[in-house]
Amino acid sequence: MLKLRASVLLMFAMALMTLGATPALAAPTAPKEYSPSTFTQGTLATNLNGKIFHVKNSMAPSAAYLDVDGGNQNNGGKVQVWGKTNVNPQRWLFTHLGNGVYRITNVHSGKALDVPGGSRSAGVNVQQYTSNSSNAQKWRVYRVGSQYCIVNVGSGLALDVPDGRTKPGTAVRQWWRNDGGAERWVLEQVNIPLKSLTLNKRSHTMYVGDSLNLNYSFGPANTTVRTVPTWSTSNSNVATVSNGRVVAKKAGTVAIKVHMGSRYDVCKVTVVNRPAAAPSKPVTKPTAKPAQSYNDANLARQIFDEYNAFRNSARATKTTWSPLLEQYALNCAKDCAKRNALVHARQSSTGGIPVWDQNKFSDILQSSTWKKTPREIVNTWKGSTGHRKMMQCNNFSPDRKSYTMHAGAAAYYDANTAKWYYVIVYNWVGSNQSGS
């Protein structure tokens, strides 16, 4: 009977071919559970921007987290599911590109979730790759109940765990959309605390009417704490602050505070009255007596503060003001004025550092025909490799048990040469850096 039915079918097929008809072949269809025509659309999620998540597959509440195999940082690194580890290869930054479309970046590698070659084929495993503007790295995120479906813009296929397998190491792929748990993901937001907040200055002296821009740094860079700081002043009559810009109002001392999350830092600002301008050398009366020479102690302290701020930015030890080294610096400045040349204090027994102390201290100096600001003075030294090294060298105390930096500064105007001389003298104890 079976042979008869087979013969009949064969004869029928041959008759069709004789008549010129081609038998129709059935189109391949997806398995019923992956039918692309039956799924819940969901609602586009637009509130995930800038947030970091552990992305957990709904099929295994404790075992299947989106992960980069072995913490690989290279292009093409395998994206898989793995048990929760609470480390950066399982943390993903969602960056909103508009209309519910996101770039999803691995926190550890800095590379984006990507469909290789922008393939539109179901079953292609996803990877990580350097961020670019292609649709292969753009993902529509739909909220479905308390879970999410993540769909590639280029292919229209969803992020999927093959057949719902949640064994650690299973590669993640793109697949036709469906309502299966293999395509549903739970986003667990990662809270990364702020660990540090630091101002670029801890102290500063300024004149009434002047302004200062304070800058800050914080870490880690991927903290989930809101990173827009608040600023405050302990006395707005002395100085005000707005977005880090400090304006001096009247003489006094004030604490300027920056606050972010549970962290804060403070800069002590001393406001002083502006001294009378140094008398200028007469031009219309060349026979008149020159203006009086003098040392500007306020400017000297500001040079010291700016010098200390540079050392702080260079991660060098803090320097302490020394009245003795201030006097040595002033002696050196006066000797330079006397010679109308920059002469290091250690090169002459009359230059400012006594002979018995010349093996303990060194100096940095410069001159100008106009009164420079502290920032201009320090920036000039920073522009020279040798001087820059000298300004940031860390020196042992004489007992070689600790770092003990001391320094003094002078800002001396000499009426005879009509020049300003700026000098810093600091202890060096055998580890000085030469410069010119």
C-alpha cells in the first residue's frame, strides 16, 4: 500500500513537470517559540542616560549576567553570560542617543556592545568593539513590565541567550524578537561612591577687588554620585563664590568650600588691601632722585603660595614658610640689584646665604622691568625644564627620616636699576636639581 502511494505521488510530480509547472517549496520558518511576529513591543526607555548597570538575564536570577569574557579589553572580545562578580567587566554604561536608542559601553574596556560587521542575521554572537556611529552599536531599549528588551537598531534583532541557556560562558547573540525570558533583561543600577574631591588650592592671598577661579578634581571618574558641586563661603562680606569664582570684597580671612556628595574640600582665602603702587621712575624730570627701593612682602607671600600650589599639582610635598629663608631670599635679591644681574646666592659670600649655610640651601630667581603677578612669575619658572624640576624636588630632612621642605621668598624693587627681582630660597640637603 505504501509503495502504491509513493508511486502515485511520483507520477503526479512528473506530470506537473511535464506541464512546465515548478513545485512550490515551503519557506523556512523560525521555531514557534522564536516567531518574529508575536512579541510585546514595550515602551521605549529614555531615563537610563549616564547610568551604569549590571545587566541580568531574567532566565537565571543569580547566574546569568552580561559579561566580557576574562575581562578582555580588545576588539572582538566575547560577550557572554556569567555569574555575578561585581567587577567592571560586568558593568555597562548606558548613553542615551535619543528616542530610546543607547550606546552600551563596557566600563572595564571602554568598548561598545556591537554586532560584528553590522550583520542582520539571527544567531550572530555579539561582541565588544571600539565605539563608532554605526547602527551595529545602537540599541533600542524597551521596558516590558519590570524588565527590558534590548534591540539592535541595524538588524532589528534582540539581545538573546541561546535557547535560554544560562550556563556560565554561554555566548550572547542577536535573535528574532519574542516574549521569551531569554530576551528579557533586568537592569541593576550600580552605585559607585565618590572617593575624593580636591581643590587646586588649599590657601590663597588676594587683594580686595581681585577674583580667583578655583578648580576641583574628583575620583573615581565613573562615580554614580551627582558630580555638579555646590560652593559656599564662610563670610560673604569678605569674599563671595559662584561656580568656583571667588571675588574678594574686603580685608579678612574666609573659608571657601566645595561640596559634592559626602565629600568636600576647603580653600583658606586671605583678603588684603591693595598696597599703594610703587613710585615709578620720573620720566619728565631725569635729574630727579630715583624712587625708593623696597621689598613687597605681600607679593613675596603670594609668590610662595603660587609656588606651593604648583608643587601640590606636581604631587610634591608641601613647603613651609621660613622667615630665615625669606631673609636669605631678600639678601640675594638686593645683591642681584647691586650687580644689575642675576647672581645665585650660593655663588657669593655676600649674596644672601652665609658661607656656613651654603651647602644647605639653593635658590630660584628672575627679574623684570615691570611688576609681575605671582602667576606670571611661577609660569616663567615652569617654562624652563630645569627650574620646573627645582620647584618640585622633594628633599629629605637633615636626619634623612622625613621630607621637610622650607622656603622663603622675596619680591624686591630696585629704584636704581628700575627692576623687580624675585627670589625663592629653599632647603635642598643634597638632592638639588640644576636649572637655568
